[in-house]
Amino acid sequence: MSVTTVMLVGVGGQGTILASDVLAKVAASSGLDVKLSEVHGMSQRGGSVDTVVRFGDRVFSPTTDAGCADHLVSFELLEAARWLHYLKPEGRLVVNNRVIEPLPVLIGEMGSPTGVEAALAFEGAVLIDADEIACEAGSPRSANVVLLGALSMGLPFEAQAWRDVITMRVPPKTVQGNLAAFELGRAACLKGECG
Amino acid sequence: MPTLLSGNEAIAQGAWEAGVVVGAAYPGTPSTEILENLVRKSGVRCEWAPNEKVALEVAIGASLAGARALATMKHVGLNVASDPLMTVAYTGVGGGLVVVVGDDPGMHSSQNEQDSRRWGPFGKIPILEPSDSAEALAMSRHAFELSEELDMPVLLRSTTRLSHGKGLVETGERSEAERERYRTSRPKWVMMPGAAKIRRVDLERRLAVATERSETCEFTREELRDTSLGIITAGIPYEYVREVLPDASTLKLGMVFPLPEQRIREFASRVGRLVVVEELDPYLLDAVRAMGIEVDDAGLSHVGELSAGAVAAAFGAAAPAKRAPMTDLPARPPMLCPGCPHRGVFRALREMDAVVTGDIGCYTLAALPPLGAMDSCVCMGASISMAHGFALAGGAPESRPVVAVIGDSTFAHSGLTGLLGAVYNGGSETIVVLDNRITAMTGHQDNPFTGRTLSGAPAPEIDIEAVVRALGVDDVHTVDPNLFRPTEKALRLAVEHEGVSVVIAKAPCALLNRDRPDPFAVDESACTACGICIRLGCPAISRDASSKASIDPESCVGCRQCVQVCTYGAIVRTGRSCDIGSVL
């Protein structure tokens, strides 16, 4: 298959790196070539972060450029807007509608942007409340797995491949909560305007 | 089945397979995870050194003993280690000696983006540069043999994209390297002028052998496709070239110093237009031009990180259709975490209108608003020596206090010598050691002051206060920076003291604290929207629609910092709405 590019963006500390690792392992377990790119260090302290996972028959570049991502998964609403131009015009957009106020807003230098959710909906975003759904799954820190569930509906991998990697990858005590979060993420996507 | 490994994991695996016996490093993004992975493997002794110079010297000592040894560091760390590096090129090695340097094009987590390939011609040191995880493993493994074969240290150059990119890798088994019985060899290892002059001449001989070796290097590959365009490249940029110019012929260099001039000439003769594609400095371009070969500059920027899109654009491809970036979005810089103990120190320094010379660590984020309490950040350890120089020059005209701030690990790295100089020369500055019991920025590594080693074993917990007193400082205050009033009082006393003063602000990194006391909330009826809590720069506190403070219960760690600044008693303890449970 030709190369598929998935970009996962969010705020440092939200678990984008772990989620991208799960996705990369699912692709690898399906027999595809995979590359992944992530950034560690200072941005992990609450800054804007992005990771890229690319898979297909043969992958060269581990990263991507504006206008080249097939899927954009944003763990936070404003980050979806920040990275939206990385998505191909026909690409699929999954967004956690939770806002984490950035520093200029927290300290009152700037107002919180308005109309972002509507603008993203206009761009065809699948908007889900991943934090709330994670709570429902009994695992509040598993919003990242909820989003993987939503992402999985747009990717050609068997649900069981995802469940196997999640089971292998998460701490044993949290397997049930994370699997529930994954299923609820898939279900939320079905309820929404999921294409 | 192949394993998905990061470049750093692959380098660790390759070194282990090569039978490395000793590994030493100082943590630095993007190189940190190499030793963190190597230490988990059997048969190898790994250590965090207090700085990169020590790390490399430990590795050189192991090499002298005949063992294969590895030292890893980030690009600016190699500056610190450059003293031993430049001379170990003369001595050569016993057991294979490999130095991994992680460059950071684009400065994702660094203060500069120097191009470490320059160490090759400068230090006369062979350099291997992998382009993906599989090659990182193979080169790391091979580098030890190459080092022994050439009797030279070998530099393995990585970049952030390689170190923190992942790819599929076939791992192998470890083979123990043969070790000769140690024998003293003074002409080789004692670099007094007489011996060094002989080794200097011998270095030219070894360089000539290394150049021959580069001509046959298995990691240098000529790939002829359409020969109208030929591209010389190496490392991650090779992947970008293959991505966007799949038909072009490529000469992919595995050894980027010394360069294989014959192979470059042959490739140049087989292709029409010859172009170099590389990231950062025009290192390959200048070298190929110096060979008298006609070659085009791809016209790529020498600033920042390259991408496939940038390479495509340089060869005339139209940019892909895309949405216009959304404007007017607030930036999202990183910030000090909720409950970060550094906040108490910087709040006080801002209140005191101090000139603050800063250093390298999470606390550099205090330079950003709203704390805005840092005047400089140059390199590891510079805070103390720069404060001394600033005071020596007469300080700020308005007699503002001069205060250096430095983290515990950075203090061990290169703060001690600066402090020694300040005391020796009768300085009067105040130095704050931000002792959060860990090397936090790079992801929580232990250091000489934490009481644990890289392998998790207990270690002597070196007492910073005792060290500071032993260096001749009489005025020493140890405070808990989470308690704002005592912290500010200690800082004011230290500043007033004639002579060098040290304040040790000791409290663990908030991310190490697993306890999550109930969060605080704002009593709206008591809040006057004065904004004093907002100016702490805590990610959990924001202004609501009426400008009053609001606390996000999920982010709040219950640290009580804001409670101490609210003069209206408007911040009160509450319960959590959704218990924090499992973590992926």
C-alpha cells in the first residue's frame, strides 16, 4: 500500500507519544513498514507537541510537511486549529473538544479564541469529548486511547490488532479500562459524523 | 519479526551487540535514552557522569583498559568533552571507543544548532552518520570494530529526527569482544610533548588509512537510477531525498569523515547534474567543491531542520494544496508545571527586582511571562560565572541585586568551578541552587546529589550544603521554595550579605510527587480579580469571563502556592470530580 501519514498533536503531557507508539506497533503487526517521529525535551512541559506516524510498503521520511497528513488527531481543540494546515484537504480530522488554555490566555495577555469548534466542524472534524468518555470508561487518563479508538475507524487495521497492542502496551492493572476507552472511542465516532 | 526501535534504542542495541563493556553519559536531548536503554542490558556497566567531559574520560579509561567503551552526549555536550576528544585522537584507543553525539537541528530543546560533522576535520576523528534506526544499530555495532581497526575514536552522529524517530529493526545477539591483557604503553598514552609529536605524525598515517576505509565503507552506497540528476547526501536527509526524488541517483555517504573522494568523483562522472542535499552547514558541499568537482548547491536553508517538503521545493515541486494556517491563535510555549517548586524562587526574585543570570534546565522557562525573572541563559554553569562577571563590572546602575540560579544537576555539571572562582576572587553575588532532587528537563535522570545511580542502585547522597561550605561559602541558607515567605526572606538576607551567598532551594520536582492532595478552587464571592495568583504562571490557574481567577481541578496538584499569595483568602480546598486512576 502507498504511505499513510497520521499526525497526532496536543499539549505536552497528554500522552501523544504513547498513543503514536501504539499506532506504529499496530501498523507493524499488520506487516507494514513504519516510521515514527516525536519530539522530547522542553516542549513536554506543557508546550505544543506533535508526533508523526507513517506506514506503508516502504517508508522513507519519518516526518511530514504542511498539506501532507492523511489523518490529524488532536488531543486538544486549539492544537487542532494550530496544526490543521498539515492535513490534506481531503484528510480525516479527529479532535478532542477539550480546551487547555495556553499561557498567553492564562495570564490574560490574550482572550481565549472563539469559534474554533465551529470552524473545525466546518472543516469536517469528528469532534468528541475524549476526557469525558475516558471518565465513563473508568480510566480518566485514557483520553489518548479514546482518540485512538476514533482514529481506528478511519484506518484499515482490524480492531483486534489494536486491542492486542493496547493490552501489551499498557500497565497490566489498566488493561480493562484502556480497552473500554478504546471501544467507547470507536462508538463515539460512529455516533458522530464519522466518514 | 522486526522490532520498532527509536534511533537511540537502536544505538544502545548495536553497542550492546558489539560487546560494549562501559557506557558513560550526561543526559541531554536528544541523546539521553541511549544510556537509559543500555543500562537495562546485561554485561555492561553504565553510569551518569557529572558532565560530558567526565563521561568521555571514563570511556577513554575503559578503552585504555582494553574494553569497548561508549560515551553519549548532545551536541553542546561535546563542546564540554572536546578537551579529551581532541587528544584521544592522538593517543588512539585500546578497546574500541565510540562517542555518540546527538545534534538538534531546529533547536527543539537546545540553545544552539551547531553541526557536529565539523568535529571530523577539526579533531581528525572518523564520523559515521546513520539515516534510520536499522542503520543506527548496524553502524553502532560496526563503529567499535572500526575504532579498533583504525586505532582512532569514532564519532557516531545522530540528530533529533534519528534519535527520536522509530523504525523497524532486526536485532542480533551480543558477541563479547576479545580483550588483550593490559600493558603499559607510555609512548601511546602519555601525551607529553615528546610523545605527542610522534603521535601527531602517526595520526596523519591513521587518517590516511581511515580515508581508504571510507572508500570501501559498506554504509556508503551508490544507487544509480535516472542519471540525469545525482544527489550526494547522508543521514536523515537521504530519507527526504528518497521520499520526494524517487528516480534520482544517490550517493549516500555512511562515513562523513574522512570523505571517500574517489567514490565521489566516480559518482560525479556518472551523473548529469550533481547536487548536495544536507541539513545545517554546507559541510559536504564545501568539501566536494574543494575537490574541484562541479556541484550545485540545492539552495536549502542552512538554518533549522530540513524536511521532505523543503527538499521537494528546492527541486521545483509545487507545494501541496493545503488550508491556510489559522492566525490569531495564542502561542503555546512550554511552562513550569503546576506545583513546580522553582516558582517560589522566581516569584521572590521578581519581587526583589533582581538581575538573574540563568542556566540550562526547566527553570529557564521562568524567563517567560508572567514570571519574566531571568536575564540570561548561555550554557551549562554560566549562571554563576556570569553573575560574578556582571558584579565585577559594577553590576546594574540602579544597584539591583545580582542572583545566579542553577539546578542541582547543572551545579554538579559545571557550577562548582564557577563558585570556586567567585569565592576565590572575593565575589559578592548570590547563587540559588534549585535543588529539585533530579535532572528534570531531560526526563528525570539521577545525579550525584540524588542518592541513586543510573542503574537505580543507592549511591552516596552528596550534601550540597556541605559541598558549598567546603568551597568556602559561609553564608548558606537551605529553604523549601514551596514556602514563599521563608524563601523570600532567605533570598533577601543572602543578597544583603557581603561576600558570596548560596541559597539552596530544596524540594522535589512536582512530577515526582505521586500524592495528589485534593485540588483548590476559587471562592468567587471572595475573589477580587486582583490577578496576583495569575502572575504565578501556574497552568492550572486562569481568568474566567469576569476576570476572576479560576482553577482547573484536573490540573491542580494541591501545592498551596497560590493560597500563599491570595490576600483575600479566596482559594479553598475542594474535592475532585473524576478520580485520577489508570494511566496509559
